Amino acid sequence: MARRGRVELRRIEDRTSRQVRFSKRRAGLFKKAFELAVLCDAEVALLVFSPAGKLYEYSTSSIEGTYDRYQRFAGAGTNVNGGDASSNNDGDPSNIQPRLKEIASW
């Protein structure tokens, strides 16, 4: 059976197709988050905002608890790109709330 190949990453112009793709991709992402949590006993929190601004969330425990834990962590580790995690939030974990609100307003 032949492989499908890579999907070209560009914005889907047709609104209906874009919504269908978003729903399928979101479901796959949530499934992967669940698998990561179960297989690796990891605490996972995932926030996704739809193009219409609707919030979808998944968390292995309370999302507020995970967020509080993230704030206490204060960037002591590294991110998956190998850089310093504090560079993701300019060294100030308190500025994530305005950034989340900014993202939600898209």
C-alpha cells in the first residue's frame, strides 16, 4: 500500500473544508494528549481555540491546577525546541494570562 505523502501546510481556503479539517485534527490532537497521559503517566493540559473563538480543552487533572503548577515552575526547564523555557514568556510567568487573552481574541 502506497503512502499518502506529506500534506502541504497552507491555509485551507474553503471555509467548510477548513472547519471539517479543524474538527478532525482537534480530535486527533486530543487523542494524542490522552495517550501521552496514559502511557507516560504525564500531566497534560491542552487548550485549543477554534477559528470562531470557541475554546476546547483537555486536562488529565484540573486545568487550573496544571496552570498553577506551570506558574510555580517559572521556566526552570527547557522547551521542546531546546531553548530556555523562560524565553517563551519573557522570563515572567505572570504575563501568560494577557497572552492567552490575546490569542483567544483572534
